[in-house]
Amino acid sequence: MNYYTTPSESARNILIANDRGGYTIPTSGLYPYQWNWDSAVAALGFAEFDINRAWVELETLFSGQWADGMVPHILFHKPDPGYFPGPDVWGGTGPIPSSGIIQPPLAATMARRVLDMDPVSGKERMRALFPKMLAWHRWIKAWRLDDHGAVCTTHPWEAGRDNAPDWDNTMAAIDASDVGEYQRRDTSHVNSADRPTKYDYDRYIKLVNIGREAGWDQAKLLELNPFRVADPTMSFTTLRAARDLLAVSNDLGLEADGLSADIDRLEAGARSLWNEGLGAFDARDAHTGEWAESVSNASYLCWYAGIESARMLERVKTVLTTVPHPIPSYDPHMPKFDERRYWRGPTWAFMNMLTGFGLAEMGHGVEAEALRLKTARLIAGHGFAEYFDPLTGGPAGGNSFTWTAAVWLHWAGRN
Ligand code: GLC
């Protein structure tokens, strides 16, 4: 960090530097396009100093919405040969070259926060976005629910937690022997020890190939895709987004038929992810019914979704007092914990923010504030890294990262 600027100035400068005109890249080099949930977090950061730009970020994201309501996880606005897999490998069928999967739906929740920050200027923007956000919600309901109402991820990248241990068993059953040669680009930008392994990457590409060859026809993919995991990230964020959509529809008098019933179903689904043996919310393979047996940082998103859990509260208290830089993306007591490898241990500031929102809203102000201050210390001490070693606080992955800067401005760094 540059000692001649305050962290807030640095954070603003990062957002401005990563702005590519209407959308923000997560970081230059490693991630040169618009990512779905990163953009939703970026909007919160922009809202702190340029509310119009916050709305533009969300509007650009929805400019890539497919005719069926799907909002892709990456929009390839301008070609960049430094990224793999690019638009040709994905073969997205929307109005802008894109991937063919989604990411956890944060947009409605963040749009509501932006609206609350300036209701007068935001009303019309929200009215215009609302039907698009509702269409995305309906797409998720149509194509991603399991029998319980839990929301499934159909690719590890869809849940946004690429190499989480949650997917290990499901991934092991995928035959990727025919993926052929390809050149990864992520490991030419950052340390390969911080990144997913080749074993994982072969399977990521295999799943992309299956989707592209099916023309991203969701009915076909229900049959063809071997990867279908009911997941806390998708389930909690979808439930939360639906609650926010309902609140906005009531406030602004907008059509949202069936949303209350959807919320009941999604809530039952999210609750079904409680793994009693593990004592935590967990991922469950939708084909086999097998639990992942994984306590991840997504397990702590229950409050964000409006779901209380005494056992999770005990856990959060323990993590806040025993892990130097919480919340680790995987429980440090579990054998697969790896403090530097992406979603298998490291701490992610934006996930802390989501958990912090939920804790505060559900009356756990002490824990919310402890988490916020620890996140602030982590960023102030180690910079705007993509993610952090939960034991040492060491920065890892990319740097000058958009969502870490946005988290500072909107939540962690507030006085
Ligand atoms: C990685 C993360 C994902 C994020 C993307 C861009 O793939 O796992 O959650 O959206 O990078 O930052």
C-alpha cells in the first residue's frame, strides 16, 4: 500500500483504475472482463462516491442478460487473449459474448442497498432493472432447484468458489480424459501454488465443453451435466435476493407474482442444507444425495439469507477468537485445509462482508462488528488482495482487487 494515500483513497483509485467504461474488471491481467458477482460488489463501492456509476455497473451487467432471463457469470465485452477460457470456448448465446453459467445472484441485494443510499435518484433506475432481476430469479427457480428447493450449482465456477473442497467428490466422478490440450492463463499472472490444480482445471473445461456442445440448453443439461450440487452459496444468496426483490416490489408497487411462495420454497431448500452430523450448513450432491462434509465460509451466509442458527453462531464466535484472520473459506481443523489455495482455506473480504450484513441484521451486532474490524485490519495491513492467508494475513492471488476495495469503502473501512 502507498503510505502517502489513505486506504480509502487507494480503494477509490482501484475502482477507478479497474473501470473499463460502464463495467469494472476484478483486476487487470488475471481477470480482464466483467464478472457477475464481482460487479454487484463493485456497485456498493462506487455508491460511496459516485451513485450514478453504481447503477451503471448493474445496468451493464444486465445488458448481457440472455433472452431466457439468465445473467452470465462473465461478459466478454472486449477480446483479451490473456484469459482462458474465452468466448469461443464458452460459446454463450446471449446479446454479448459470454460464459454459459451464472454466479451467485448478489445483484438484487446490492441494488437495493444502492437504492437505500439515495432513494430519490435511484427509484427510476430500480424500476427499470427490476423486471430483469425478477426474470433472472425466475430462471434460477426454473433450472437450478433440487427436490427440496435448495439451489444447485452446475459448475464449480457457478458457485463462485472454484476449487472448494465441497466439489471434490462430485469432481472425482467426472472423466476429463478427453479434454485435450489447452493453455491456462491464470498461472502466468499469479503464483501457481495459490491456484486450482491441473486435475481441477481439466474438469472445469470438461464441464464447459458439455455445456457448449448442448448449446446451453438447460433441459438437455439437466440430463447431461454430471455436476449438480445443492450449495449454500447459491441457496443463501438466491433466497436473500428473492427477499430483497419482494421488499422492492412492495415499496415501489411492482409486479412480482409468486415471489412469496418462491421465498417459502427457497427457505425450505436452504434449511435442507443443514448437515446435522457435521453441525453446519453444507453442500449436497444433487445426484447422489451425498454431503460434502465441508464447513466453508458459505456456511456462514445463513444470516444473510435471514436464517438463524445457534450452532452457526457458536461457530462464528469460535472462528472470530481462534483464527487470526477470519473467516477462512474452509475449516482449519479439517484435513483438506490449505491456507493459500484459493477456496480451500483463504479468507475473502467480500464473503466476510456478506456474513457481516447478515449478522448485523439478525441482531448479532457484536459478532458483526468484530468481523468488520478484523476485515478492516486485514486490508489495512496487507492491501487490497484478492484473498488472504487466514493464519498470517498474507495477501494472495491478484492485487488491486475491485471487490476488496469496494468492501473497504462500503463496510470494512467505515468509521
Ligand atoms: C475467481 C473467483 C470468483 C470470482 C472471479 C473473479 O474465479 O473464484 O468467485 O468471481 O475469480 O474475481
